[in-house]
Amino acid sequence: PQHIYITSCLSNAGTLKVSLSKAGIRQEAIVYSFEDFYAVGPLRYIDQEQYETERYIWMMNHMGYDHYFVNGLHHISAMKPILERIPDGKIITIWAGNNAHDYIFSRLALYLLRGVRAEIRLRHPAEEYERMDSSDQMRNDEEPRDIIALNQLSSENLAQILLQSSGNTLTEEMKVKYADEWLDISSRSELLRVWIDGELRFLPEDAYDPLIMEVVQEQYMNIHQIEDKYINEKEYVSAGLLIDPILERYPELISDNLISYRFRKLIATKELDFTGVPNLLYQYY
């Protein structure tokens, strides 16, 4: 197909495919997707398979789940040769939201595409939504106020966006600039990256631990107001119950898996006590 879309995760890809179908243009496009979480963990040289594997081992050991080894078709090592062989003259659209993961992903994608002779567009879900005619916006209670990722848009709204506009094409200078930004980002040693006030910030991986502890303590102080099903032995609060209040206060963290990882670190340093199995969030208190 003439149109090629690239997204930062399988969830975004699913939303995009459904929306293309609702717009009646599914057969006119192909959707590629990566599957990772670039806001955390080592990034140096991960466009090379050896270092990418080292990253996945780090993510599995620290983030506590192994889906990185399940979705092999969406690894950089699998996607890189596909992207490099895109024929001349295609139209490539990279979808990236207002969050650290998508920001880094878009720079990585443009680095991998630097030898491809194609028209490349970079589109942001929130900006595209705001450009929609207000009469076309299918607003409802489920539509978030601050859209930071593509999968937060309803498929109906995204279908309208796909039909109404095509986005702006990057100049050659912008392509080079974004590819160079990937090299700068991936050379940093910090293991946590957050997007705040339109800026990518590099932090130690434990930077939010004191802030997470504050929210945990606040919830614990109000334990008498929590439903019984979220309480164990009258003093332990479900780990899953704590995710929403933490993300509401610090939306830049964007990942419950990241917060769960920090819970386990705080347990290891004995700042938190637990009962259950500290793996999946619903398994422990």
C-alpha cells in the first residue's frame, strides 16, 4: 500500500487498524508497530540485536514480566530490515503522543528510517483531535481531557481524523534533527525518562520513590474509607488500588508496570511491607 503507519505499541496499532476500517481505508494502508517501553531501562545501541537483547533481559528482571520475549515480530531487530526496505515514494506516518515513551520512539523510528526515501509525517493525537471540527468530535465521558497516547482516542474520532487531514510532512532537515536526537537520548546513562511541560527529563530510576510513598501513606491514612475487597488483614491495601491515585498525581509515569516495579524496590528496601505475591498488582497487598 501507498500509506504506511508506524506506532509505538501494539495497543496503538490495534486502535489505528480499527479506525482505518471505520474510515473505509483499511486496505489502503499497512500498520507496523514496535512493542517496548522506552521511558525506562537502558537504550544505548539497542538498534543492534545484541544490545537490544540485553535491554530485554534488563526489562524482564526489573519490570517483572516477559512479554518482551513473546512479541518478537515487533522488536527493533525484526522491524529494522522491514523499515529499511520500504520502497521509494511511499507515505510514512509516525504516530507519537505527548509522553516520554512516544517521544523517544518517534526519534528511534526516524533514526531507523534515515536511509529511506519517502514522505514522512509525524502526527500527535492530541493536536489532531484539537484540529477536528467540533461538530465531528464524538465527545463522551470516556474521552480523556488530556490525550497523551493514540489509544486514548475513540476509534470513531480517529477515523474522522484520518479522513479529514493528512498531517504535515517533515523536511529533510527535521528528519536529520530527530534522528540525531535519538543518538543523544540513547547515549544518556539515566534509566528513567519523563515528559513534563513539553520537555524530556532524564532521572535516576528511583527519583519518584519518595513521591510514590507519599501517595501510599495518604491512602493508608484513609484506609477506613476503602472497600473491604481492597483490604487484607485490616491493614494492607491492594497494590492495584494505588495505581490510579499515583498516576492522577504524576501522569508522566504513564505505566502501571513501572509503578509496580518501584513497589517491589520499596519492598526490597523495607520501606513497604506486603502480604501476598509481589508480582502482578492484583496478587498482593
